[in-house]
Amino acid sequence: MSAIERHGVTARYADAVIHNDVIHLVEVPATSGADIGVQTREVLDGIERQLRTLGSDPSRILMATIYLTDLADCTAMNAVWDAWIPAGSAPARACVKVAGLVDPGWRIEIALTAAR
Amino acid sequence: MSAIERHGVTARYADAVIHNDVIHLVEVPATSGADIGVQTREVLDGIERQLRTLGSDPSRILMATIYLTDLADCTAMNAVWDAWIPAGSAPARACVKVAGLVDPGWRIEIALTAAR
Amino acid sequence: MSAIERHGVTARYADAVIHNDVIHLVEVPATSGADIGVQTREVLDGIERQLRTLGSDPSRILMATIYLTDLADCTAMNAVWDAWIPAGSAPARACVKVAGLVDPGWRIEIALTAAR
């Protein structure tokens, strides 16, 4: 059986799961109720911290799904995102407006896979 | 070319697809119109059956995306989910409210990857 | 470090990313405002073009997530989808209604993984 590595495991979810050299992670904002610029920064900081801890980095993301609660947040989110992605290493990316996130004060949630 | 294994294939979807030792599956409730506790149990039972048939189990899930139609269902869904996940083996998990699922009587749909 | 191949990279996203023999891609319609039949055809044509360019094809899709903005589009979308999927090779497939896509004239967005 191939090995699975789990980090930050609770009864409900893991902060990161690694298998076959692929990291799986989902990140939500630290500050419920903050504006989209702050929340995007928090989510991307959280992702970057995880990736670096696990021997990867933002240049090695494979696919990302960005869930927003308001499409009016797109421009501000993209400004933070575009500046954060290292040149030439953007992932495949889906971006959709959902009808809600688990905490009503969250404006963004990002799920992604990255190569170690 | 790397081998792909498909199970329960229709013209539209497969119940499960395996590649590189990774199982991909999507599960919906058996009982349209049932409450969230019943539907979550049905979805997780369906996932577990698939995983065991394919030589995996609920302790080997890598990433899960949970689509709900009502955030008021979160607590009851999580109660079933938390009890079902074997201790120490929770996956990366995204949970969002969508604007609708294909059958109007479905309250939940789960997509996931798991290691064989 | 395992190799990552990126195609069609902008500052924001890549058209396709390949790692471990798995292709990741996300496709949106070419014609904002067109009906669902046209947009589904455009999205699937775009996916097929990408896959063939990268040494894969529609018979090698592993998992697909279909985001719709209107569930009334399901039947017409499925008609195009079912005819496009080669017999016996349907992927695991999630299909949900989102609250919106980035361009208000888009009715569909598809994210998927495929084996090279």
C-alpha cells in the first residue's frame, strides 16, 4: 500500500495530506468578517506556510479551486493572487461563486493540489 | 500509457476511476427528499462500499469536497462525518453551500480522491 | 523534485498543468452569452483540443467537476456531454449549480483531471 502522510489532523479534516508526491490542502480565512483583500492574503499565507513546511512552495501548485461568496470580490482577490503566484508557475484554476461558506464571515475558501 | 480502471461506467459517469493508485469517486444520496442525517449516512455508506470493493477504506481518503444545499445541515452532516472518519485519518476537506444539486431532493453530494 | 509541465501560463492561471502523468485543466466557454448547448460544445472542444495536444484524449478523463449556473441547463448539457464521452470511458463526475461564474455570460465551467 502506498504511504499517506497527514498533517494537522482533527476528527474532521487534515490541514494537509500527501500521497504520491502530491499535497492536498484546503485553506479558509483566519479573520471571519475581514474584507476580501485581508482574507485572500490570510488564505494564501496559510497555503504558503503549509507548502513550505511540506517541502513545496507556491511555484509548484497544480490545480486550485477558488470559492467566493461575492463575485464583486474577484478583482481584489485576483490582485492579491496574481502578485503571489511566482512568474510562469500559475496552476490550472477554477473560480466560482458559491451560495455560502461554513462560516458566514468567510468570503473565500481555496482547495488545491501541489507537487512536493 | 498508464492504466486507467473504471467501475460502474454509464454513458455519463463512472462510479469510480482508478489511476496511479488513486481512486476518484463522487457519491450522491440514495433517497431523494430524506433528511440530511439519512442522506449523509447514505453517501458515506456508498463511498465506503466503493472504497472497500476497490481495496481501499475510509482511512485512506486524500481530499474530499462536500457540497451542501443548506448550511443549516452542517452540524448534522458533521456529526455523521466525524463518527465515520477513522481516528487520525481525516482528509483535506472543502465544504461549501451550492445553489443546487441535480436532483432537487438531494441535500448533499461528495466528491473525493482516496489512495488504494 | 518531480517535474511539472505548464501550458498556456498567464499571471493568473495555466491552461493545463501536468504532473505524475496527470493533466489538470479548467475550461470556460468561448462565447459569453451563448446558450448552454453552444457553451457546452465550446468547453468540451476546448478540453479535447488541450488533451490531444498533451498526448491524451477524452477517453482518459479521471474526474470532472461541472459547474452550472442554471439546473434547467442540465438536460441540454448532458446531451452534448453523453455524445462526447467515448463509450465505456466516462469519468467520476460531480455536477453542481453554483451561485455564479466569473463572467456573468458563462453558463458552465468544467474542471478535470485526465491521464496522459
